[in-house]
Amino acid sequence: MERAGRGQDIEVTRLLAAHAATLRWEDIPAEVVHDAKRALVDFEGVALAGSSEPLSAGLHRVYASRMGAAEARVIGTQRRTDAMTAAFLNGTAGHALDFDDTHADFFYHGTVPVAPAVWALGEMIGASGREMIVAFVAGWDVGARLARALNPSVYRKGWQNTPTSGTFAATAAAGRLLGLDVDAMRHALGMAASQASGSRQNHGSMGKPFQVGKASMNGVLAALAAREGITSSPIAIEAPLGFAALTTPEFDLARAVDGLGASFELRRNMFKPYACCLPHHTVIDAMFALRREHGLTSATLEKALCRIPAISLDSSNIAEPATGLEGKFSFQHSAAVALVDDAAGLAQYTDERVRDASLAAVRRKFQLVAEPSLGAGHCVIEAQRTDGETVEVRIDHARGHLANPLSDEAIDQKFRANTAGIRDDVWQTRALEALWTLDRAADVARIAALL
């Protein structure tokens, strides 16, 4: 069957390599620098919280006797290890809670593959804060641009965007920090194409953050290999047997380079106020509205019909979750905790909360229906009370959406909430100050030591 891919005549690999290799501090608008700081603050808090998860503990045991040179920190521990391992462990921790930032236009977590790579290599080489930010912006842009070119087909095909496109993102960021020239960067991206992978089948399991951590690790490996002169195909993205054509039958590579250097994908980044899969956020806000504005309770709810976009149903519809991780991909669970707990934070997605029998009874009151007329991020809930009255709420822009964004203060509050019980108030204040002033740092290794 003939593929419907477009743009294979564009030298996408070369153009993205050149963009990443030559981007300068002076090329980045002040608002994009600020976006980068917001993303790094959010990542650090989420990753530190994630470092306490069983997944992180298990991987730490795997690497306990296998860690390499002490080049970079392992978040949440006193350990230092080689840059590749640090990127893997920290990337996994950063996605373990599914609480990290998300692109506004498609399901792609842009920071988590990139931040661990630039922190690890930044520590290793003693990069300045500005050098780290430039690399972070370059990697974020490359990964999101490639994801834009492949979506929505790649997602429907079953690939998880974050580790697939994110492998290129981590590679571009790592290559920029290592000072790769355009040719070496092309080879690094070619090696990224050989490693990029990630299945949506792993949603709701530890496999999802595992494959995201591997994307960060693989990016560091590809960049380090390219620095040593290792080569690969220079057209690894756009070639007939390249990444785009092999990954999905429909793509448009022109989208990857449209406005390259003039617009930055970080401007499309969103931050999660709730600790679950992004499509749930509109349902949560709808339930908050039903509870707070209409007085609905679990006792007065007879049943509820939730109309949501069809694309959200296939990986977020675990009707009877058994673990906290599965709860993060259960619309029914998110709706239930929003109604019962008036919250959707980390405490609502633990194994214990998911297995609460009384909450399970509330979950069963929700019926999900795919609504073709609704776009991504929208929902309509029709709640029928026990007295027979029906109340309807529609949400078009959940809290955290670009049209309803989290403020810097809200991101600080999220950071403090995520690190509460792990670090004290003095540490939190010091860490936030260091992260918000990252561009003034002469050596990010010193900041990493504080974190």
C-alpha cells in the first residue's frame, strides 16, 4: 500500500540538526527563556516526588552495583553516576507520576526526555546555566516539531509520542550541550532513529515511565557517540526507510520545519494541576463544578454520562483500576475522586485510594461516551441526581490549558506540594531561587549539588 506521508523531499534531518547545533542564547526570546525555567522548576518537583515511587526504587536496586563514573546526580538520593544512567533514572522518576508537563496540541510530554539529559551532561562538563537553557530549548523544539509532523497518526498507530519523538529531543539537547557541529548532529539524530521506541500499551504501568527514561538515556548515548566520530544515515528521518515512514503511514514533515528558528514549541507547553493523564483534567474540572456550584455529592449522584473525544478513550478508559498507576488512566477514577475528595493530587492516585471499595462504587456511576463533535481537551457531563433532576456541565479549557494556564506562583506551589515530606521549607525556597535564576549560574553542577 502506498504511504500517505508528505515532505520526504525535505532535508528534515539536516535542518533540525542545524537548528539544534547553531541555536544561540541571543536567538531565544525572553518569553521562551522564561518558559524553559517554568518547565525545569516543574520537572524538578515532579521528579523528586517520582524518585520515591516503587519504580525508582527498583531501578536503583538494578543499578546499585552497576553505576559508572560519578558524573551526575541521581534525583532523590545522595548518589552520583555516569551521565547516561543518571539521565535514565531521572527521566524515569520524572514521568513515574504522570504529573509532568504536556504539549497543548498532541499527547507529548516535552520536558521529561530533555531535562534529565541536559542536567546530566551539564553537570558532567560544567556547563553554564545559559548553555543548559539553550540546549534545553533546542531539544524541546526538535522533539515537539517532529511529534507535530507525525501526529495524530503516530498516536493512533499505538506509539507513545514522548519516548519516540523524545529520543530525538534528548539527542538534540545533548548534542547542543556537547557542541556537536551540524554533521555530527545529523549522525546523532540518525542514531536516535535507531533507538526511538515506546508503546501506548504500557499506559497505566511502570513500562510507560521506563520507556521515557530510556529516551533520555538514548539521547545522551547518541550524542556522546557522535562526538566520538560514530556515523549513521544523514537522512534518518525523511528517507524512504527512515523514522517517519517506518513509524506511521501518515505524516507531513513540512510541519517539522515550518517557522524553524522563528517560533518555538515551548510556547505551546502546558503544566498539569492534577496528577493524572491529561484528558482527565476536563472531567475533573467538570466534577469540581458539579460539586462546588451545584452541590452534587456521591450520595446524591444517581449516574453520570461523560461525553469525551474518541481519541481519549482508547488509553484512558480503565473502568476498574487495581493500582494507583491504573487510576491515572481511569476517567472513572478521576471523576470519582474529584467528586468525593474535591481533589486530584498525588494522594488520590495511590494503590490504597484506588482500592477503596466505597470509591469503586462511585466509579461505577460514570458512563463514558465518545463524542465526535468534541475536540481534544473538551468534555460534557450530564449528571442525574437521585431526585431525578439532571445537571449538565461543559468544560472547554481545563485548568492548566494555554487558555487557562498555571501562573508562576501556582507552579511554585505545585513544586512545594510535590517535595513536601521529602525536603523542608528552607530547601524548597533555596531550590526555587536557584532554578528561577538558572541563567545566571556559571556552573550548573553547583546548582545540581543544591538540589
